[in-house]
Amino acid sequence: MSKTASRPRPRHVPQRTCVVCRSTASKRTLTRLVRTPDEGVQIDPTGKRNGRGAYLCDQRTCWDRALDSDVLANALRTSLTDEDRERIRAARPEPD
């Protein structure tokens, strides 16, 4: 038996990319937004809801750009309604 077989394997940490700034971070540090067929675009705090998802980092500039441009809509392959935009605006992080 080799020496490497006795060492525990490092735990896998899933990596995701912010759709606005394209920075990569662990899945738990980013916020997932999900497009659902019946409820529109929702914030997914668990990261496990069914539907097409996109991730945003905790920078307020990324959230503002996601709301002001089509970046988030393109990533979710949908158009954002006014209700969706208000829901996202209410969940964005506070300015530093």
C-alpha cells in the first residue's frame, strides 16, 4: 500500500461564477437566482431549487448591473418582469 492511499482526500468545494463580473468563488459564497416556471425569478438561499439558475457575488455593483442590463436575463434565458426586478432589488446586499 502506498503512502498516498492512507491520506484522506480533500473535500470537493463546488465553484461557481458570478454572471456579471465573472469572478469564481465557492458556491456557498455566491447568491443563486433561479427561474421557475410558475413563480418567475426567485432568490434561492438553499441553492437547490429546481429551475435554471445564475449566480451573483456579494458586490452591490454586480447586483445593480444585473438589474440595469440584460446580463441576468440572458443568463436565465428569460425577460425580467417589474416584480422580478423588485424582488431582486429587495434582496441585494447593503452598500459597503
